[in-house]
Amino acid sequence: MAADSGAITNEDSESGEEEGKHVKPFTPEKAKEIIMSLQQPAIFCNMVFDWPAQHWTAKHLSEVLQGKQIRFRMGTKRTDTAPQFETTCSYVEATLEEFLTWNCDRSSISGPFRDYDHSKFWAYADYKYFVSLFEDKTDIFQDVIWSDFGFPGRNGQESTLWIGSMGAHTPCHLDTYGCNLVFQVQGRKRWHLFPPEDTPFLYPTRIPYEESSVFSKINVVNPDLKRFPQFWKARRHMVTLRPGQVLFVPRHWWHYVESIDPVTVSINSWIELEEDHQARVEEAITRMLVCALKTAENPHDTRAWLNPTEVEETSHEVNCRYLNGAVSAFFDHYGTPKVVETQALSTNGEYVIKEELNVHNHMEVEQTSSHNLTLGTVKQEAASPFGPDLVPVIPGSQEPPSERGGMFESDGEDFVGKNGKRFGKLHYTKRQRMMSESENAVVEQIASNSTVAPSQTFISTDDLLDCLVNPQNICC
């Protein structure tokens, strides 16, 4: 008897399996829905297998860039308790080819890395914007297809590139703007993440200053618990990101990222969010505070407090324009009546801006929206999007770094649970009130202390800044 025409043969089955391998688990619409509602980090799998950028190894990029010099941040492979902020690192201008040669420990004595023993240093070409890196090869932007995650038209032009050697890392920090999508291309990176609610336990600081980044004073892989005793309360989430995976980092999640393979390549893009409009106003105010106080303290040494990534002018006049621009954009976006009183007071050629922002109604809307989002997440759990193609990054018990072999240990597990307050946002009206009540006294105190030996100073400028921009730490 002839075989039933509806029967599935082995050949048909293999063909179907092959076809299934090339079907992405989430449509762009569904991926965006997940990204815009999910309140915890998660890893997308099987979403970038057809991206040309999946072949962007450091070796390939060295050939594409054809000898172009880029800046590498050089750090030491040490494990003391102090974070390695970018202000404490040194920098080297070199090609990717020279980096790869040094990384294989075959560096020439005359090469740009000649002063850096490979066994003692790591190198990181981080924060490299595609627009400047590939300015004469713009076709390469199309190799990154963020539209697969529901953001039409977003590609490499809105992305940054990160290339590092083993041990290269970023200090623990949170980004004040947007959420983050990170595509791992080559090698593995270990991510240490902490929720926004744990901000007080991470001892935030704005020194070194970088717009949109709030740093932690703690080296989270080797914390000093005597100096920072509250850190033990932090809920660490830890995951190893592998090639072909995309990590989603929600808004205001703290993260420390370390390369655990000889060469790592990552591509990321920050996704704009509704809350960014207010965050830009807050960042503009913070910028004015930091620049005013730190420049008054030592006008000739910005290197000590200004992150090397900050290349914009930081004069008071420029910062005033920046603040006014952020305020105008905020009102234009929300269509709020401009209850703004601007006073330009000439003081030796400088301008002082005083603003009164009525954002109370907006904050109520934002809080309501946030509450609804949380409820939406709870409902979502009933029909959870998690599965083999979307893996949540979950918290777990914290192991001391010494028990897991130190910060450069390579683990073989995809997802390892580890232990880690919403970023303390002040309404502008409250900040203005604080400044109006105490500004003169603070300035006089700083002036009177300027000639006093450090050991006799009651409170440093950095302490003052920590209190102003992170008021929950005032008693820490």
C-alpha cells in the first residue's frame, strides 16, 4: 500500500528543523513589548544569528579599520578594594592590530604598549561610537539590526563598540538615561547587576563626574565592608554573557562588567525612555553643582574629578545653556505651562540661573505609570515570556570573591545567581530650596576651609556633593 501522502518523512522533518533554526523566537513587536515592560535584567537568545555584526571579531575589525588608531584605557590586574576609576587609569593610542599583538604577549619593545606588561595590565577600547569610529565606512552601520527588537531604523549609528582584554572592566555604576541592550560578539563578559532599590547600599558618588553616570564607591568584586558596611544588603544578580546573546539592562540598574576571556567584543545601544526628559533636567542641575564646586576648589586640575569621557566645555555659562535647553525640552515634550522664572544676574561676567519648575503634576503621573507598570509585570508572570530564548537574570546568595577564584576566574555556567533604592531623584523645586537656604553658608564654609590642612577640614567638597546629589547618604 502506498504511503499516506500526509505522512512526514525524515527528509521533511530535517527540513522543518532547519527552517525552525532560522525563525526568531520573538517578533520585533513582542521583543519591544518585553523590553518596555520588564523590570529585571534578562538575556535574549537566538535573536541575532543573521546579523552581519556577529562576525565582528577583533581580528576582523582590525582589518576593517586598516590601521586606524583608537584609544585604549590601561588598568592594572589588581584586586584591592578601591575601584579603578577612569581618572586613575592611563591611556594608549594604538591600532587594533597592535593591541592583538600585545595581547598575545608578543609586543615589540618599540610598540605603543611597551610600558605595559601584559601579565600586569589589561586594555579596554571602550565607549567607541560607531559614528566616529566608522566615519568613512557608514555602510557598516547596517550590520547591526536593532530593528529586530522593535526599534525601526536603529542600527550601528546609534551604537557603541567595546573591545577589551582579560580583566578589562567598567567600575560599578548606573546610567541615568534609558535602558540598555548589549550584544556580545566575541568572548565572554561577567555582569554584576544590582537593582535600583539597592542604591543606598552601593554608596553612590558623582566623583569622578560623567554626565549620565552615577558611580559606586565600592569595588563590588572585592568590597571593603568595614568602610561600606551596608553593601552586604545589596542583592547581586550575576550572569555570564556569551557570544550571540543580547542582555537587556533595565533603567537605573547598577552594573559592573568584566571581560573573562582573552579578547572580548560587545556592541550596545541605549534605548530612550519617557523618564529621560526629566532625568536630563536633573543631570543638568547636577552638572552645574559639580562643575561649580569642584572648579572653585581647584580650577587648574580637572583631571582629578572629571572623567576622561567628558570632553565638553564645563564653564558655568555653557552649563546654564545646557540646563535651559533641558528645561525647554522637558516642557515642549509634556506641553506643560512654563512656570519658569529666569534671572540672569551679571556677576563679574558670569550668569546665575534660578528656575522654578512646577513638575509636581508630572511626578504624580510618572508614579502612577510606574505603579501600573509594576502591576503589569505581575500579570505578565502568569503568562511569562521567559523560556529557552529569554532567560531572566536572578539574584542569589553572594559568595566572597576569594571563594570563586578572584575577579578573573572563568566559569562554565551560563547563568549563575549571585547576591547584589531607586536612584535618589530630587524634585528640582526641592533642590532649589536646599540651595537657596544653604548656598551662602556652604560657599562661605568652603572659602574659609580653602587654606586649612585636609586633616582639619570638617567636610570635603566631595562629601558635600554626595549629600547634594544623593541626599539619602547624608548620614552615611
